[in-house]
Amino acid sequence: MRIGFDNDKYIALQAEHIRERIGQFGGKLYLEFGGKLFDDHHASRVLPGFQPDSKIRMLKQFADDVEIIVAINANDIEKNKMRGDLGITYDEDVLRLLDIFANMGFATAGVVITRYENQPSAAAFRQKLSSLGVKSYLHYPIAGYPYDIARINSDDGFGKNEFVETTRPLVVLTAPGPGSGKMATALSQLYHEHKRGVEAGYAKYETFPIWNLPLKHPVNVAYEAATVDLDDANAIDPFHLEAYGVTTVNYNRDIEIFPVLKSMLEGILGESPYQSPTDMGVNMAGLAICDDDACRDAAKMEIVRRYFTAAVDQRRTGTHLDQVQRLELLMNQVGVDANFSPARKAALLKEEATGAPAGAMVLPDGRVVTGKTSNLLGAASSLLMNALKGVSGVDEDLFVISDEVIEPICKLKKNTLHANNPRLHSDETLLALSVSSATDPVAKELIDHAGDLHGCDAFFSVIISETDEKLYRTLGINVCCEPKYEKRRFFHK
């Protein structure tokens, strides 16, 4: 797998730039983090070499100077809004984040519940935080937000919000997801800080789109693909172009809100330190790309993955056809189609040859292995075994797990657990392989190489089960499926 991104250079550049920005504001900076603060797997896929925990590793260089504020929208608590990638609610994710920050040695200033209007679930969550010893603060809806600047920058606007006491020079604002109110929380803090005579500033750390890459660079187009459900769109930053005569890229929401944000900053600070949304950002990712072609190819593959994810979702729900169509346009923009991954062609050919669901995977060295449905193993299990053999150097035709091990499991599933499908799922196959490894050195060799599949691309000729998909994603394998079911019926599980 080609490396296109220098992660060490990125961390060093990023830390240096943030230090400069802290100094620009007299020693205190509120830094809003867009996207994921850690577990940024999208960035690691489109910038091969980027580590998913790069941002948090960079912040560790400031460990003694950092405090973290977590923002959550009260309406999201009330609606039980979920993080699709983790399968937990936003309020649960706040607790998860607090645990992670504590384990990493970061100080947390508290949790801000934004847009609070006495929602019962939000009030209950605040009580829960209190019982856990976590400080929480309430921020309220402001009439006319974000356009009534005079009201916003007044005691009837930001002045109503509870102030979070912080003592460190870098205050990081993060959240479980978009729409949580991070920017409004940062500006509210600035308002209160300046009323108290404390110099402080605001900046934004948004990895994508990358401001110094071309508008239609595949890495930036991949960001549009990743946010197709939010209707985000990349655009030339007109404010930066007018102020400096330099073409940079930002995204529509930041460009649209910038005049309002600039007016807010002028009302709080006396004058705005920024002339454009690009000015406001601190992202150095574009300067750490060391192989542009590798990043272009990786981003193109990500756009294709996003297309199949949307197509499968559309098949499951019957909705969001517009998202599938937009992703088709984005694939056209970067010159690829649904066959960009060699795994798709291999999986479909295998299905045609066997008459049953099949899968294929591109291994780290570029080889493509396939897996077919058998009496004992599903396509996902078969592919996983063959992929493990491939990275371990074991003959694909060698039977590693004996039928004597597999058959009792299948019998248990069918006769005792009343499963409709007696074949082993991939997690069950991995457990059977693990049991075999106690006495079989070949099985142990396969288990030891499971980590080598991280980052590989797998494609299946049908929509696989949630169980199989979860196991593949746990191993770090990128999964795509043809948007069709194995059987024609109304209910699929």
C-alpha cells in the first residue's frame, strides 16, 4: 500500500502552527475541532499514511496546556440521536469521550448542553453528569441567531449562557457530531472572557476540505462524498480571494456563515482577526502530502466506497436515491466508476461461476483473493479464511479448520439456536480458527496475521449480514457490497 502522507511532519507542523495562533491572541485560544478528534478513519483512507489518532497525538504535545470542553445539543439528547459509526447515542458518546480524555491525561473543563429549553431528557442527562462528578453548563437558544448580532453580543444573548471557567492557554471544543453547537460555545466563551478583561481568540481545526489543494482534487471531492447526507459542497473561498488574491478551498457552510461570524468577532473583540474562513483555519494537512498520486488514488477509492454504502442504504430503506445519484456525479468528476476496485469484478465473476454469493479482497501486495459460499461457510467467512491464508503465505487449498470443528457449530446454530442460516458467520469462523490454533501451528499463523488485513478492500456480490460487516470493520477491512440481497423477500436480517 503506497504511502502518500508524512504523518510525523504533519504533527510537527500542526503543533507549531497552533502555538503561533495561541500567541496571536495574547496567550489563550478557543480551538473548535471539526470532524473527529480521534478515530479519523476517513482521513487515514484518503491520506494513506495519516494515522487515525494523529490529532490527539498532536494535542498530547500540549497536554499540560490543554483543557477540553465537550458540547452536545439538548435536542439531540431528546431525539436519542445516534452515532452511526459506533451505534451509540450522542449522550452516551459524551461519556465515552470523557473516559478517553481522562485515560489520556487531558483535563476536561466540562460539558456544555447547548440550545437548552428544559427538555426532559437533557435535564436527566445533566443530573447524570452531576452524579458522576462532571461539571455541566447550560447554553440557551438566542432569538435571531445567528443574524441579530446586536442581540447575540449582549446580556440577552451570549450573556445568558453559563460561563465555563478555564485556566489553560488552549481550550479545545469537541462534540459527538455535527450541529452540537461548538462554534456558538466558543464565541460565547469569548464574549464572557472579554467582559472579564481576558484576551482570547478563536480558530477552527477542520481537516477537510484541504484549503491548499485544488477544488476538484479527489481528496476534496472525497470529503463531499463523505458528507453527501449533509449537502456540504466545496467552493472557492471568495473572501480569501478578494482579501489576498489567492485561491483557496473551503466548504459552503463556513463560507455562508463567515460574514455573520466576522460581525460577531468584531462585536466581541472590536475588530475581526480574520478576513476569510481560510484565515480562521489552522489545518496543515495539505503541507504533509508526500505522494500526490497515492492520495488521489486512495481518495478515488473512498468515493467509490461511499457510493456503494449509499446504494446499499438506499436498497435497505428505499430512500435517499438523490444521495446515490450525487455520488455517481462525484465519481464522474474524478474519472472513476463502480468498477474502480478490482475486488468488485472478481466477486461478481466468482458468483457467476458458482451460482452463489461470493466475495473478493485486495491484499496489501495487490493480489486479489476470492471466497465462495459453501455448505458450512458463508461467503464472508470463506473470503476471510482465504485472505488470511494469502497474507500468511499458506496454500489456499489447505483446510485449516476441520469439518469436525465446524459441523457441531452449524448443528448448534440450526437445531438449538434455530438460526435460519446454519453456515458460520465470519466472527464464528474466527473463533473456530482461534480454538484450532491451540493445537495447529498453521491456524495460529493465520490468527497472527489478522492485523495484516487492516486497510484492505473487500467486495461482496450481495449485501452481507450486519454480523459479518461488523467483524470486517473491526479488523479494519473496508467493506463494499453490491446493492442486492441474496434472496428476494420483504424482511432481511
